[in-house]
Amino acid sequence: MQHFGPRIHITLALGFVFTIGALELHHSLALHRMSDHLESPEKLLTAADSLAWGNRWVEARTLYSKAEDLFAAQGQVSKALYAQVSQIPADESGSARANILKLTEDLKNPGAEDSETKLRILTIRGMLEINYDANQARTTWAGVETLALRLGHVQLASRAEGEQGIAAFILGDTDTAKKQVVRAWGLSKVERDPGATVRYASVFGAGLVQIHRFTEALGPLNEAIRIATMTPGLGYPNIAVYAKIDALTGLHQYAPALKLADSSLERLKGTLFDGHRSAVYVSRGDIEREQGNLQAAAADYSEAVSISRRIENFRGVTNAGGLLAETYLKENELSAALNSIDEAIQSNTRIPDELYLAPRNLQIKAEITDKMGHTQESDVLYRKSITLVDNMIQHASTANVQRQLLAEMSDVYSGYFASLAAQKRYDEALQTLEKVRGRIETDALEHHQREPIHAATAAEKDLTKLNLSLIETVDPQARNRILGAIYSTELRISPSALTQQTIAHPVRLVDLQRTLSPNTLLIEYVLANPNSYAFAITRDSVTPYRLPSKFTIETDANLYRKEIHAKKQNVDLARHLFSELLGPVKQYATKSDLIIIPDGALHLLSFAALEDGSSYVLKTHTVARLRHQRPSSISSTSVSRLNFQWHCHTSESRRGPSIQTIGIPSSVRFQGHNEASSFRFPTAKWKWKPLPRISRTQARFS
């Protein structure tokens, strides 16, 4: 079965789910003509508010509509406006942007001078903004919290804090998100607010799903579903159900995941919850694609795009369109793939504050054009993508965003690496890795403090405009001017001599090869989906090798690491990992000294403990692993001057050559593998010879 790597989406599949929360999906059947028994608009409003508080907005809509007419007839402008805006959450078929603009205008209405009405307008606007503009939603919900506390609505204030946490999560500020959501979740129990308990247990579980902690996520998700089912008056727990679908998919429990998705779509029939339907179609498409049913997956993604396009959910079009293009690419339907990715990229430009999908989508388009035989166009697209990744990582608003960009967008630079390697442009392939990984490495070295999320400065706004221009331009001269402007603007935002040196002067392949001894094999790993790569470099050769997917390798590596930590011997797994990581590399058999530059979970893997079928690697090879850490005390100047040439002279017995590192800072070190006490490492003598100035990234070779 083909495994597809996780899509880079910070709650994208759940985007519309977060908008309204657990909206009521019982339709209006449960009303039993309630409005016929209510005599005054005040009673209608009270009954509607009670339903809405339980997230049953569809049922409340009829009551709000009737109350609006009665209040308007009585000349009660504020209450009529309150009832009018309260009907918006029940209808997702309209444009979120248009509704947000209308609500903003409503705040200027004389009727909004009433504090309760103003609070309701802000609340509804915040609900819509979560999907459309998470940064603005965060501000709006902060206003809701302040006003609710002033009016004595403590439970709403608690919910508002939780909504700020959801917005923070979408923006990538996961530390703040966890704090606010968990606090709102706890307060909901103290305040006996089961609707809020369901929402924030659901959101917390959904967050765990986003970071692939699927088993752990099932706890809060099942709690949310249980409370919603057992508590009269609460609506259907959408977030929990949809996140559970994704959790089950992540655990490869496809049958129950499909059953849950199908039942959700059945429940949504005949409702106005188009955003929810789109989210479920994406989830079901993911299940189908995981199982290799590409035609079924394409049909579901296409339906999600169609729905999102109709309701102007640009994030939905961007996400589902990228998934659809990838699926068409796998089916070799290149024209359809190109049309889908073009629409996805164009939609992303409509939400400039959320450009984190643009690099990945540009990379998908590069793969498509490359497969069409348009190598030059593909190269341009890869470079655009790398440029965007580069400045997004450098100017990420939080450290968490930076880490997520590096982890989730690995396919962007690995895709370009694979393309260059296939064209035998090995020097450029190495420099591609150097530039992207070096940016993160030097940024960590400088150890500067990041500013909290803030309103965009003039320079940051200029950078966003330049990024959009780069995405849209097809003229080579214009592209070069934009790249120069991006470089200058980056320096205005945060000038960094070390970072710019790394980006401008990456290591050259010939220089790297000169530092290697005749017996040395350096292997740099690039983990990606659907294929990973090993870049094997010796003094006189360069060879790229295609390996299994990132998912496969990291799953096996993590399992083996756990076995070693538990002091178990799993020879079969040791041999299997060897066949995945070292077996394909032909130079391994002729070289005795290995330098391993790992990627992802391979940083934690003991390569020396792999088994080639007859013995462990440590019995036949010396193993050095170039490992990066993030020190807080080492100076960037001393590291930037560090370079070394290593020569290994093993002990006479050669019982099992290994390494002993001396005289190298812990932050930049070749480390022996001592993860398992059951493995013994004989001594080896190492000599380190300084060479002329070279940056730490060059010393790292990645």
C-alpha cells in the first residue's frame, strides 16, 4: 500500500469545524413548533439563546427570525439587531468574508450601542473569523472576553479564552493555545458548562491529532462524544467526530474511520453546513488515499474544493486543491493536476496571512511540470518555494511555527533535492540542503528571543506583498527583482550576518570531498514522502540513492530505538533497518569509515547498532554521526570559525572500530553511538586539524 505523508495543514482539515464548534445537526425536527407556545419576543429570544448556548444554532434560527420581526415591529432596534446577527451561524452557505464585513458594519449601527448586542456581534464575528482570519479572531475574542467579564457573563468569558486558544493554535502558537484551551476546558467543568466541556475536550483532542498523537487523542475525543450524547440539549459534537475520523485513519483503522465519515455525511444531508461537509469529504478522501483508492479520493477532494469554492472558503480550496492535485499526479492525470494546483495557489493569495501552504503547493506544481517535461519551469517553481520557506522560517512568529515549518515542509526542499540529483546537478543539490537547513541552524545558534505575535510592521507587510508577487510572477527579470527586494526586506526586519553568510556561501561539493579521507563515506539523509534519499559522498564519487518513505523509515527507527532502550535485542529489525538505510549504498562495502548526517528521527537512531546480516555495523566500520543541538551558551563566532578534517586511527585489534570524540564543542560533534549498554565500543584515536574559516553550517555539511 502506498503511504502518503501528512499534509502540511495547521488545523486546515478542521478549519470549518473550528468556525462554529459543535453546531447542532438535529435540523429543526426537535423544535416541535416551540415558537407557537412563546407569546413575546423576549421569551423567543431567551429560548433561542438557550438553544444557541448548547450549540444548536439551526433550531435557534427560526426563533431568532421570529423574534427579529417582533422586535422590529416594536421599534426595539438593538434587540432586533441582536436577533438578526444570531441567525448567521446557522447558515454556512454564504461568504464568510461578506458576513464578517457585514458584522463589522453592524458594530457602527446605533443598535450596537447596547452592550449586550455589541457582545453578540463580536461573538458571532469571532466565530466566523476563526476560519477566515485567525489573527483577527484572536483580537476579537480578546474583546469578547473583556466585555463579557464587564457584563458579568463569566461562562462566555471562559469560552472566549478557549476561542483565543484555538486561534493561537491555527497561528502556530501552540504553547499559548494549550494553556488557554486547557484552562477553558477546566473552567467549563467547574462552571458546569457541558457545551464548553464538549467543545474544548474536542479541540484539545483535535490538536493532538494534528501533531499525530492519535492514540492519546482518542481519550478527550471520546469524552466529548460521550458527554454530548448523554447531555440533553447539546448539539452533535462535530469537532470530536471529525477529529476521531482522522485519529482512526492515523492508526490505520480504516473501516471504523470510513463508517464514521459516512454517518457524518448522512447526518449533514439537507442542512446548510457546507463547511462541515467539505471537512468530512477531505477526511474521507484521506482515508481512501491511504488505502490506495485514488479515484475515490479524488472524487471526495473534488467535492470539497467545489463546496469551499462556492462558500468562498479560500483556506479550504487551498488545502483540498493541493490534496486533489497530488492525487491526480499519482494517477498521472497531469492536466487535471495542474488545473487543481493553480486554483489552490491562487486561493492562497486571497489569504496572505496564511501563506504557509504556498511553498508546498508550489512544490507540487514543480513536480507536475517536471513530469510534463518542463524542467526549466519546474526549477523556477522549486526556487520560488525554497525562497518562501526560507523567509517564513527566518521570520516565523513563534519558535513552534519555526519548528513546524521545518518539519512539515521537508518535502519542499527534499523535492528540489531529488529533482537536482536526478539531473546530476549534485553540487546544487547539496547547496539546496545547505541553504534551507543552514537557515534554521544559524538562527538557533544566535539564540535571539522571538517577539510575541503582533500586528504586522510596515516591513513585514512589505515582505508579505513580495511573497505574493513572487508566487504570481512568471517573468524571469521581475522574479530576480523580487528576490532582491525580499533579501533587502529580510535584512530590514532582522539583519543577521551569520544567517546571511550561511545562505550566501553554502559549502561546495568539491570542497567537502577534499576533506574526506580515501576510506571515508559520508551519507546525508533526506527523509520525505513518498521517497527518502541517501546522498552518498566519497573523495571521488557522488551518488544519490532512493529509499523508502519518511513514514516507513521513522516508524522502524523509532521502534528500534525503543527496543534498544528497553535493553532488548531485535536482530530482524536491525537487519531490516540496515536494508533500508545502508544496504542500498554500494560504497558502504568498500569504505571503512562512515560519517552519518541524519534527518528527522534518524538523529536518535544508533547506526552502529544496525546489522548487515552477519554482524553489527560497529564490528566492521567506524561510525561518526554529525549531530546538531541548540546550545544557549556557545558563541556564534567561535562556531563559525570551526572547521575540521578528521583522521581515524583505530586500535590494533580492530575488534570493532568506533569513535571517541575529543576537543570538539558539544554543539557540533561527531558522536559515537552509546544508546544501548549492551554494545561495547573499543577505543579509537582521532585527530582534528583546523582549516581556514568556515561556518558551522558548512562544518555540518547540511
